[in-house]
Amino acid sequence: MGDVVEGSVSRERVLAAVLDGVLAEIETCSDDFGSQVKRLREVCFLSGKKIDFTASEEALSGNVIGLGDDGSLIVETGNKIIPYSQAAEIRVIEEAS
């Protein structure tokens, strides 16, 4: 990353580079998922935010604690801390207090 090219670059070369990057991430993920989760924890935008979201067709809200070891989103809803591996329509409400 960070390479600069002069002149035009074909779409095919860009697509090939993107696919190479995606395949490298998939390989890293399959070889060492824990390191991928650790890296994602460091950059998780939702950590510390209050969110509204839909999970299993239920409207919920809570404070995002972070990511679980399996990559799930850990959310404190009410008095419970629950991991969610699938959610829809996540909306940031505010910074969690």
C-alpha cells in the first residue's frame, strides 16, 4: 500500500490488486483469526458508541463494548452484555457514557 503510479492504470490491474489484497486477508484470517480480531479491535469505530440496531428482526439499542474473540459485536443492552454476530441497520446515537 502507499505505492504511487504515474499515468493511467487499467481497471483490470486495479481489480487484480484489490483481489490479491482480499485473498491475502482471507488467508491471514484462516491461518490466525485471533490476530485479525485483535487488529479489528484496535480500529473498531463502534467501540464506545451507543447504537440502535436490528437483530433477529427486533429493534434494540445499547452501548458497544467491543468485539468478541469470535468477531461478534459485544453490546450492553439493559443489564445484559450480549454478543451479536448478525445485525442490520446499525445506527450510531452518541458516544457511550
